[in-house]
Amino acid sequence: MPKKIIQNFNIEFLSILDENGKADSKLMPKLSNNDIKLMYELMKKTRIFDEKALKLQREGRLGTYASSLGQEAAQIGSAYALDKEDFIFPSFREQGVYLLRGMPIDQYLAYWRGDERGMYSTKKVNMFTVTIPVGTHMLHAAGFGWASKIKKESRVVVTYFGDGATSEGDFHEAMNFASVFEIPLIFICQNNQYAISVPVSKQTKSATIAQKAIAYGMYGIKVDGNDVFAMYKSTKEAVERAKKGKPTLIEAFTYRRNDHTTSDDAKKYRNDKELKQWDKKDPIERLKKYMITKKLWTKEYEEELDRKFNDEMDEAIKKMESIEDPKKEDILNYVYAELDENLKEQKEELK
């Protein structure tokens, strides 16, 4: 009996705004001029936060820090498509998402300084805490989304992660669980092409990360992660699917232009030629070129943004550094919801 094809699959790639700032009018999402300006401002704010945080770390005023340089569009474009009630489970590089959601900057900086109390404000902005272990939070997102569905809540859940996380079992378990139980969950993989020093080619033999959705019966799409409009459009459409119990995997194809963290040296595993190629694809410059053609950008506007966000950061840094140091017993107080006997004993010894 001859073989027969029982299924065919394909993966779409979405790009709207090219490197010269020209947008495809047929694909352009419905956004007002104010929306576009706010997106630009949030991307600028994220970039300035990142620059300040790197300097603070080099001065010994923050701990190890993970830069988001080059990934602003992937974060702002996607998060801008969400409602305030929607809940987000980030990894450790989602500066733009935290800032967009209104996370107090001094609190966020306090976390990177090594003070866990900096994460207390996350519940006010419907976000989970920074997740350093790779991939574990995707399972939390699936569980949270399932609980929301059982409680008949209308919110959508989103989880961000990197390309390296797709090699973890947690990723596959969360994807399968979300699909089987029809959870309102969106998986956003910021494929910045390196999991520390390991390139995507050593993570997977799949031509795209987006196609991994096929195995779990969900929709997957590869998106130009440096195109804020494409990220917004793909996430907005994913939100509508999620509300119908259909999860989505979005692969945001972008690039990490700085070291993995401040304890890494990317020069050991990638060359300057590669870096310069991606410098030309800067997501902020791309949107700026578009705004110039639409008369939404001026030099005075840019200078005012720089002043505003630098002043805001300086004020937040002062506030962060005025926070009283945590108590030493706090290292034990928040391991579990309640202290067990072992921790109680350790706390007495600490005293």
C-alpha cells in the first residue's frame, strides 16, 4: 500500500516595518499616532534604563545584570497588546515589559541590587517575579492560566523566555499542557540567537522555533522581533485566540547586542562583523525613521525624552539607594509561605 500524506504544515513569518522605516500598509495594525509615540517612548525608556543599570553594575552598585539592548521592540510591541488584567510570567531580561506595566523603577533596581523586596510590587502590575532558572516559569504560567480558566476569569496569560529555554523539558511540558487543556496562554520566545555562548544551531535542528508549536496542536509564528508593529500585531491576534482557549507560540527573531549578563564576555563566541550587522537593525532607529516620515519625531522631542527619562532614572536610583538594607533573617523568612521547623532552628542560630 503506498504511503500517503495525512498532514501538511507551514510556518509564517511576519514583518511589517523594514530597516529603513517603511511599513507595509496592508499589514499595518490599527494604531493611533499617540500609540506609536508611546511605543517609541517606552522603547527609549527601556534603553535608558538598560544603559543606567549597566553603569551601576560596573560601579558596584548593582549585582549581576542581564542587558536587554536590541530587544526593546520584542518586549514593548508584545506587552502593548495586552490588557492590564492579563498576567505575565517573565524570565530575567524583560525590562521593557516591567516598565510598560508600571513597575516602580526604584523597586526593580532594588531587585538587581540583590534585595528580593524589590519584587513585592510585581503583584500590583500583574506580573510574576524575575525568574532566573531557565524555563521553570513556563510551567507556573500554564498552571496559573489553568486556574484562571477554572475560575472563569477573562484574563490572558503570557510567558516570555529565550531560545535556550526551548531545550528544557519545562518548555515542552508547558506547551503540551496548555494545548491539551485549552489554556488562554501565549508563549513568547525572544530568540536572541544565543543562550549565553550556545547558538541556536546547537539548541535545535528545527528550521524555526515557531514550528515546535505544531507538535502540540497549536499555532506558531515567526516574527521580526525588531519590528514593534509586527510584534504588536502577532500578539494582538494571539490574545484573541487565547480567549477562545487556543494557545500560541510566537518566535520573536531578534538579537542580544550586549553580553549575556555582566559576568559574560560575548567576544569569546561571536565576532564584530555579526554585531555590526545587527546594529543596523536597531529596533528604536527603525521606528524613529518611520516616525520621521509621518512627522511624529523631531530633534526637540528626542531631547526632551532623553532629559525626562534620565531625570526619572536618577531619581529612582537615589530612592533605591536610600532603601534600608534587608534584615539578615529575611534570607530564611521567605523560603516558604510559613517557616518550617528546620528554618526556625536556623533562624535561632542566626540570631
